[in-house]
Amino acid sequence: MAILKAIGWFFINPLFYWFFILIYISSTKRVEKERLTFGYKVFPTLDEWYGLKRIGLILSLILSIIFIGLGIFLPPLFIVLLISYSLLFSLTGKFSWLNSVYIFGASSLTLLFYPYYESYLPDVLKVSLTLDHWIIFTSLMGIFILAEAFLLTRTRDDQTFPERFVGARGKQVGQHRIKKLALLPVLFIWPIGDLDVFFQYWPVFDYQGESYGLIFFPLLLGLEHVIRTRRPKVFSQWLLKRLTLLGMSVIILSLTGFLYAPLILLSIIVGLIGREILLFNTRQHEANHPTLYGPSKEGLKVLGVHPFSPASEMGIEIGEVITKVNGHKVSNGDEFYEALQSNLAFCKIDIYNLEGEIRFTQRAYYEGDHHQLGLVFVEDYI
């Protein structure tokens, strides 16, 4: 019955429904932009959630086991703050605001002023804040930073969104946008219900003498980064290492709050400033290095590759340069299409790889294959 009640709380949580609304709105805008830029839909609708369903459930299961096993729970006020800031930050339309640092950080800063608005709250949201509350909440911020880093391991070069625009010199250049949103249905203990205590230490602290229950909380984790100088997978590996270090630092500082309480506040500051430093370093790198997705004198620069397309099967990667198709030199989308049509049964492609070395790939050409083999170019038709 406790599990059924927890599921019921999950489906009445506004974040659950807002997740699908947010994904749909963002996806629709992205498809409209792709049609305007490339003339067709590059990736399917709702692809911002692609690849994160199974990994999100696995991650949620691991986190739920940890939280239930340790007897960690969130008071109602904490849950309301997480919901409120998730909804507020999502109004920006940028998934980069839906990360654990901003949501947990803003909630923690709001709790610092709790004595000033406590009298205005209903009784169900009032809580006697203790050292344990602070340590649990700030540690959760660090844990979900690690969860965000774990989601980055799913980044693939053919699952980020290519974009094209006119650069400062009047030439077409490209970029890749990593934009994903994950739904994590995490199981928490909360002080409403009739569960018996499992172990002597469970839960780890008391809440106004209340009985305990379970709640599935739909936490939203967003990723959004624009990359011009590196491949998305290379950037994700770079960011993954630094987010892991940041998450561990926040957790360690939070837990040492048992010994010296001011370190709890320091953990919040480190999380917020550390995240901003990572964003600043990313912008600096993008500004001070040449773009990977600019036009090439050697041929056609590959900006994007459709997953499960002929080009993907041939091993063509973003950032590479196609110089010849079926023996014909190509420099734009028209020439590429005409070269493909010169042999309707077979295609052979000469490519400069990312190391500047020439390589060849070939494949049978079937009726119904994408007219560009599933490739998106920096410079297309003229």
C-alpha cells in the first residue's frame, strides 16, 4: 500500500506533466528551426529524451536504493522548493537551467532565510531546521551533480543537434547543440504515511514525531551546451570529469559539516561557483579556438550524421571532409547529389578524417536511401 501511495503521489506531481509539456515545446521549436535551416526535419520529435529513458530508470533505481537504505527523507518544504524552482527555471526555455546545482542551490539559499517567512507558511510546510537537514540536502545536491555527469556518458555524436548559421565573415558555419532532458522518478521517504521503522537507524533523523511514508519524486535533469570547436562526445568527456570532481567536492564538504557546520554553506557556494567556472571555461575555449564546423577548401564539411542512416553505417563522422563521391569532386550539396546519381547501385566516398588523412568508404546504394545518405553539411546547396 505504501508503494501504491508513492506512485499516486508521483502522478499528481506537476513536474511529471510539466516534463512532457517542456519536451514537446522544446522539440517542436527545434524541428521548426531544422526545417527552416536545412529544409527538412533532421531528428524526430521528442528526440531530446532519446537515449535517456532506460539509463534514467537505472539511475533512479540506484539512487532510490541508496536513499531508502540510508533512511534519507525530504520534509514537505524541501519538496515544494524543488518543484517551484524546477518550474521557474524551466520557463527560461533552456535546459541548462534545469541542473541540480541551480535547483538545489537556489532551494538551499531560500532555506537560509527560512526564519523570515516561516510565519507565513501553512503548518504542513513548517520544519525545525537542523544540522542533519542541511547536510542531507546539500549532499543530495552533490549526488545529483554526479547523476548529471553519469548522463553525459550517453552522449553520442549522432545524437546531438546540428545547427547552421552565417558567421562573422558572411560564410556558413555550423555548431552542435547538446540538449537533453531526463526524468528521474526517485523514491524518497517523507513524513506522511504509516510505515514501520525498518532498522534502528531508519530514518536517520526525526521530523516532528510524524510517521513516515514513501513518495516517487520526478526530478528533472537538463543538459544544454553549444559546441563549435570540438566533437560533442569529446566535450562531454571533458565535462564529465570536471562535474564528477565538483560533485565529490560538494558531498565531502557537506558531510564534513558534521565536524564544522560552516562547511555546509561552503559546499553550496562551491557547487554554484564551480558550475559557473565550468561554463566560463567552456565559453573561453569556444571563443579562443578555431571552429571545427567551418567550410573547407578540400570539399564538403560534415556537420551532422543521421543515426541508423547509410552514412552512419559507412562510419562517416562529423567534422570530416568529403572530397570525392564515385570519383567526382564535390564542394556543395548539388554536386554531392549529382555524384551519387552517377552510380545508382553503388557509392564510394573519399574522406579527409579529423587527423587530415585520406580514407575511403563504400556501400551499396539502395532505392529509398536518404538523398544525401543521411548527411548534413556545413555548406549545402547553392
